[in-house]
Amino acid sequence: MSVRVDWRVSLALVGSVLKWLWVPLSIPLSLALFDGTSVLPFVVPMAVSTAVGAALERLTANRDLQAREAFLMVSLTWLSVALVGSLPFLVAGDGLLARPVNALFESMSGVTTTGATVIADFSAYSRALLLWRSTLQWLGGLGILVLATAVLSQLSVGGAQLMETETQTQDVTKLTPRISQTAALLWKIYLGLTGLAIAVLYGLHAVGVAPEMTAYDAVAHAFTAVSTSGFSPRGDSIAAFSPAVQWALVPFMIVGATSFVLLYALLQGNVGRLRESDELHFYLSILAFFSLAVVVLRVLDAGASADLATTVRHAVFQVVSITTTTGYASTDFNLWSPGAKHLLFVCMFIGGMAGSTTCSIKVVRWLVVLKSFRRDLFVATTPSAIKPVRLSGKVVDEDTVRDTYAYTLIGLLFFAGATVFVVLDAARTGLALTEFEAMGAAASTFFNIGPAFGIAGPLANYAAFPDTTTAAMILLMWVGRIEIIPVLVLLTPSYWRT
């Protein structure tokens, strides 16, 4: 039996990505030089990633990148970048991040744009090290795969497959004739949004409505807002800032979770594309519905003493933050009523649009499920009818409908299994954990949300979980971010042999 996968080409292309990690590492390195803090946490990973990347890049492949090699590459890329991303924390040796399992957890949480953290005391870390967390998330939002396609500009098919693995839409390959041009185009949009976010956030500081929003904070939060990631260098997350900052971040989270294909169409002046998008309408309707529902529950909550404006602000911010899988916190929603918290829990399973920086199941899958279910009810009463599922006026083929059902089911099964493991492991180690807290932590890590409830709440952290649970959550974040299938494919014997 012959091996069907040329792992050399996959590793060589992973090496191409690692070789260029010195570029994002130079961002916190520059801040370390400016602040006069140690540069070793960034110089050492630079040397390691460049050397390892160059060595892997020299591997001789027997063929060009095919679909099988792309599955292996996309899985290894996320894993290898997370491993390199943990090195600054280990070299610095500060606080809880000096432990390898915690360092890898923080790094994987960064590159998968999860936003879960084990940091309890933020003052124990330099500004440069905290900026590296934000930089990891900025890369993870869109940058890693776009960087990969830019480096692999001569492999248009492989690059397109990588983008499809991340965005679950082939439309991204139709933006331009070549994937290298598509990669450059996406980078420009991404950089433009990031620059705009920095300008808006620091502008609030300049006009005096957000005195606590320094230039450093503006950069760090712009990185994690556009990438819908959620890391903050402040222990109180966005609760540390004024209401003006919280309102300013809402549109950036919404845009970050919007399809970049639609953003490109908008920039081209094709407003009709937005009007025709069923997914966009469904996405915005979900945000509006859950925001209103949380406002109503908070107003009805006898324990809610805040005024209506404050209630609306926190409800809108938290619904947008959780639904888009950003994971910022404007308040401690651990203190909310069970009804309001359960609505936020439901939001964890939604996600943003396909082709965005967001995670979770994603709006388009839920829309296909709902439309196909409605179709099935109609056909049940009218057996002779032929009623295809349509999105934005276009017929969705039945294979895609079945794949959507399958992915959604697999995702929910993974979540259920993860919950059981968290509960059992907590009981084994004597950790006091309710079932709702376990469900929240499992959903938050697998769907890449960030904050959960209870001990892993919005203003808390994941440090209390045992190492075995922490390791399991690292795997959950990795598998969830690359949307399960690539990892499952790698585990099938038929993938490797004829």
C-alpha cells in the first residue's frame, strides 16, 4: 500500500509560514525596545521560527500542493504557529504563563481568536508581552491563512482550498483571477479596518471622552476588535473604558464578523449585493433580536438597578461580543439573571457570517438548516412539490444541505462530549463546577468565544481548571477554529493510504 499524502509539501509550506513569523514578532519587539524591557522573549522566537521555517522549506516534494496536502497543511499551520506563539511567554517566564501548558493555552487562544485567558494578574507582564497576545489574535482573525496564500502565490488551487477551509465559501476565490491578488486584497481591507479602529479609539481619547484609552490601548484593542478575538491588556476588559469606547467597538465587531466578500462588494460600490444577501439580513436580525430580548429581561429583572441607557448599552455590547465570538466584556454578566445568561449562552452557538474573522457554527449554516427544515415541513404536506433551498435567490444543492446538517450535528456532538469531559475532570480533581459552568467553558473554547460563566466568567480566567482540562481545551480551540473536518480527515486511515 502506498502513501497517498506527500507530507513533505505540507511541511515545506508550513515552513514558509513559520519563516515569516519574524514580521509580527517585530511589533512587540519594537515596543519592548521603546519601553526598555527585555527583548529576549521576542528575539528567541524570531530565531527559532526563522531557522525551523527555513529548514522545513527545504524539504523536497514530489508534487504540488493537492487537496490532501492542503488538509494537512492548514491543520499543522495553526498548531505550529500556536507553538511558536507560546515561546515569548515561556522565555519571559512571568507569572502563570511560565508554565508550558498555560503558555500554549494562551497562545492557542490567541491564534484561534478565542480570547480565553489564564492570566489573573495583568500587572505581572510587560506591555510588549501583552501586545503579543493581541498580535496573535490579529493574525489569527484572517492573517495566518491570507499570509499563507500570499507566500504560496504560485499555488492558486492550494491557496484557494486553504481559504475555503477557513471561510467555508468559494466566493472568495472569485474576487480576483488569482489567489495572490485575493490575498493582497483581503490584507488591504483588513489593514484598513484596523487602521480605522485605531484612529477611532485614539480619537476618543483625543477629544476627551475616553481619557483611559491610550495609544497602546487603541492599537491592542483595534487588533482584537477587527479580528473578533477579545484579548485585552486590561484585567477588566472593556469595562475599564468609558461608554463611548464600548459603543465605538460595537460596529467594528459587527463588521469583523461580516463576510469580507460583501465588504469587498461594498467597496466596489455594489450595494445591491448587500441588499440581496439573505445571510447578512439574518445575521443583523439575530443581533437585533437577542439584544432586545436581553434588554427586556434585564429591565424585568428585579435586581437590575441601572438606568435604561446603561442597560441597553451592556445588552447590545454583550450580545454583539458573544455572537460575533469576540468575547469582550463591558460588565460582569455573571451577575445577570439566569434568563439573560442563558440567552448569551445560546449566542455562543451562532457566530458571524461565512468569510469573516469569526468562529462558531456561523449564521449561514443555521440559515440553511432553518430553510431546509421549513422546506421539509412543506414537502411533508405536499409530497409532489419540488421546493429547493435558496440563499439570496440561488439554489443550494442538496449535497451542501446535507453537509451543513452534518457539520452542525458534529459540532454539537463535540460540544456535548467536551462538556462531559470538563465535568468529569472537575469532579476527579475536586474542582467545584456547576454543569452550566462546564457547558459554558466547553462551548466557549470549542466555538472560540473566550469568556464563559462562573469561574471562567467575563472578568475571571481559566487558571482554576486542572492541567488535563487545560490541555483538552487547547485541542478544542484548535479543532474548533479549523472547523473540525481537517482534523477528522487526518484521523482516517484512507487519508494516508490507498
